[in-house]
Amino acid sequence: MRIVVASGKGGTGKTTVATSLALAAAEREAVRVLDCDVEAPNAALFLHPDLNQRKEVGILLPVMDEALCTHCGKCAEVCEFHAIAVIGKKTLVFPELCHGCGSCTLVCPEKAITERLDVMGVLESGMTASGVNFARGLMNVGEPMAVPIIRELKKWNPASLRAAVGRVAECIETKRRSNPLIDEETASGESAPRNGIEIRDAPPGASCPVVETMRGADFLLLVTEPTPFGLHDLKQVASIARELGILVGVVINRDGIGDDAVEKYCAENGLPILMKIPMERRFAEAIASGKTLVDAAPEYRPAFRALLEDITVRFAA
Amino acid sequence: MKQLVILSGKGGTGKTSVTAAFAHLAAQNGLAGKVILADADVDAANLELVLQPRLLEQQDFKGGKVAVIDQDTCASCGDCQAVCRFDAINYVDGLYMIDPIACDGCAACVYQCPSESISMREQIAGKFYFSESRYGPLYHANLFPGQENSGKLVTLVKQRARLQALDENRELVIVDGPPGIGCPVISAVSGADLALIVAEPTVAGVHDMRRALQTVQHFGMRAMVCINKADIYPAGAEEIESFCRASGIETVGRIPFDVTVTAAMVAGEAVTAFQPDAPSSVAIAAVWERVLQSLLLKE
């Protein structure tokens, strides 16, 4: 099962919820965490994985073989992003405009185009002390496009980690047999452990990086705060979930500040509120110092286990 | 004319609350009538919730195009799916279907389709707005959920704000930036004279502030840092200050954690207008003075 933790508004507690949910889930399940906020990835600051796997990722840029190129301009003609221009006897590529779609390579009648990887960021992966299989993307500073990195992150599954997950999965196999709620047939493709929980920490906002994070997910956990900003941005992400047909549950963080407009909206739109975390200064201070919520407030461990169970039941229904 | 952009890296550090307070403070002093506001966070546009603008103009924003398959002529050969690098073409019940959300608009499938059954269709990706707000003209936008090209929409918002500022000889454009460091941030930063980074003294906030600073410096722009919710984790605030000292970045104040900020947001007001003597209001006013001094007097 793949769970995405998103919010719309930034700073509502996505990473707080994603990391605590992962730690609670890891007590019984094989858990994989993907930090898909590749512009500002923070989950590793709380989970402390041993990041020993690394892969450079990006898009494939066209490279023109000047010896073969006849400057016919077909490549420039098909490029929707104006990333290629033929000027006299030169065919120029503008890498910052290229989306790496490969259309030019396919249409070149002289087969004069090859492709090279334009590195936009790295993927890093490793296990945490509590047995969470962690991976994140890290976009290079100055790069505009997060989506290709998120796309690669979702597909990435280094061999050594597969083995590690296999061992964890074996250990919990017996426990799982007694739990009929998780249907192994429902998980397929991509890199999710076939029988386990994948938790994706999404970026803020509601544009293409958030959508890419949500694609292929089974459940969307929306973390919001009960303020006008929180509500406004929650609506944006909830509408993406509707379009993608993903099940949604809401976590209200910093409960007690602001007003009750978020609760009203959720009630009116059939969005179940699965958890509330009150505004307490000690939580804010602990999280500021790099502690997870379940470590700072162990009484929340059962709450997060219950949250996972709730999600599992809703997904199976 | 100067352009100030408010950034953070990490979301939720208080960019919009600080921007709204700046807009209010600017309208109170010598800059009254001299400021234009722009909300560059087009997929979570919140400045309007505080400035309560009166809409004067709106237009559709045409984002990218998406591919559409004509099922009457499609021979179901699957060539389109084979060339699509965005996993946007699905085979469902004997038909090839394009997922408009996944489609990047590259048109590679259009050129590879042997039966010429695929065409590109323009999409309305959002709305652009021009409004009169309580603290001056406001340019803002709403990117429809899930859409691409937020950078292009940010550029449109900023261009229009800049043109009016130049036309009317206004002194300052204040841009409320998006979180992160990607394309909308790069568009928001482009052409600005100064970036004020609202940092949060948390391990995550410090990490993301550094990435935001690197991004601003990558584009050769001057940056300043203020620390919001500074007393939540004093060690974090000190880390930010010493990091900035070491990197030659000026820190221009600590804003304390203050529930008045949320109360002002709920009331739909800038915190400095809502309760001018609140600790956060006093601190933001001091930050504003230093930013203004640096922006208008320097050079």
C-alpha cells in the first residue's frame, strides 16, 4: 500500500506525520519512505538513514552529431519547448528548455541525434536504525524541474536495499499472515515493497511535483492546520485527489489554533478526519530540534499505529 | 523601482504573514501609493486571504498543451505508448488513453502515430488576476490544481506588476514567493533586487534556508535573512545567525512565536494592522525598517 502525505500549504507538518507514521508502522511492517520533496527534503533529518546508495538522475538531452546533421530543422520543428534552433549551418540545443522527451531523436531522418544524461539531482537511499528503507531525491540548486527527479525516485530500487527489505519482510511474514486486511494482490509495479507500506512525503503546493508524487498512490493523507491558509491550500490538493480517484483522509495538526472552518469543510465534503494533533509548544520545540513526534511524545505511538490501521481498513474496503 | 522578493525554502515559515505586514507598513509611511504587490505562490495563493482584494481584471492562463487521441481513427498500435517518457498513455479496455495530468505536452506521440490520430489541445491551466487591495494594487493568480508551468504564470504576474510600477513611477514591488527552490522560485527571484528569506529555527528550516540562500546566490542576487518563531528553538536561531555571519549574509531580526499571527490570519488582516503592539508586529516592523533601508538607501 502506498500512502502519500501532502498538505497544499507548507509547514503544516507533512514530514512530522510521515516520519512518525513510518516509525509506528515499522514495528510491524516492511516500510519504505520516499522523500519526494526534492527541493526541500527534510525527512532524513528526523529518520537518520545511513545513506549509502547514490544515483545521479536527470533527463536525456539531445546531442547533435554535426557530421551527420543536414540542418533540415525537423528536430526544431517538433520541439514543443523551443529547445532546439537551427541557425545557418548550426543546430543548437538549449538545455534549460529541454524536457527530455526524445521527440527530436525519434524524428531525425539522419539519425544524427544521440542522448546524454543531464544531471539534475541525486537519489540517495539507505536503511534507518529502526529498519525503515529510506530513499530521497535531492534536486541540484538552480535546476527548475523537480518532476523528473520524483519520477526516477519512485522507480528506484537499489539491489542491496531490496535484499534488506526482503529480510525485514521475512521477519514480519508471520505477523502479516494473521492480518487479512492487506491484500498483496493490490500492490504492483514501481518500487513499492510488494507486501509492505510505502510512505511518500510530498512537496508543498498543488502543482505538477505534487501530482507526480500522488500518481500511483493508494491513499492520500492530508495534513492541514485549522487556519484560512491551511484550508485554502487543502482544498486545492483535495481536488487533485478527486481527479486521480485516490482515497483521502485528513490529519489536523496544531489543533486549537485558528478556527473550525477546516472541520466544517471536511464534514461537508465527506473527508474523514483521522487524527488531530493539538498545538503544544513542547511538540514544536522537540520537532524544531530534530526529534520525531513519536520520540518526543511516545504516547502518540499507539495513535499512529491506529492511524495506519484506519488507513488500511479504508483502503481494503 | 526596486523589487523585493520574500522566500523561505521550507514552506510555512511565515512568508505570507510577513509580506502582508510589509504591505500594511508600506501603506502607512512615505511609501503610501508607491508600492505594488505580487503573489508569486500561484499554487497556494494566500496573500489575497489577508489583503481582501477587489477584483478588477481576470484572464485565463493558457498553460501547456496536452495530447488527445482520436479514438475513431486510432488503430491501437501502441506506438504512442512506446515513445512516451512520461508514462502518460494507458491501455484500458482495448483503447489507448492519454492521462492529461501526466502528459507533459511534448507531442512526441503526435509525430510517431502512424494513423495521425493524435493532436495537441491547449489547456486553460489557471487564472491571472489584477485587483485593488487595501494596501495597493495586487497582481495574483491561481494555478488550477495539478497543472504545470507555474513558473510561466509567476513570470506573467511579475511582469504585469513591474510594468505598472514603471508606468506609474512606483518605488517598490513586493513579491510573496513560493516555497522550495524550483521553477516558480527561480521565476520569482528573477529580476529582484533583494531576497528576504524568512527562516525558521528548526533543523528542517535551517536545512531549507541554506538551499534557498544557495539558489538566490546561484542567480547572483543579494539576500537577507530574518528568523521567524525565533524563540521556539533558540539553538536553531543561533545556528542561522552564525551560518549567515560566516557566509556574509545580513540577519535583520528575530520575530518571536506569537499566536497573534494566527489570530490576524483568521481575521483576514495583516498582523501589524490587527494588533500593532503585539510582539510579532513590533519585530516585523523593525525587520521592515532594516529591509527598506538596505533596499532604498544602499547603492
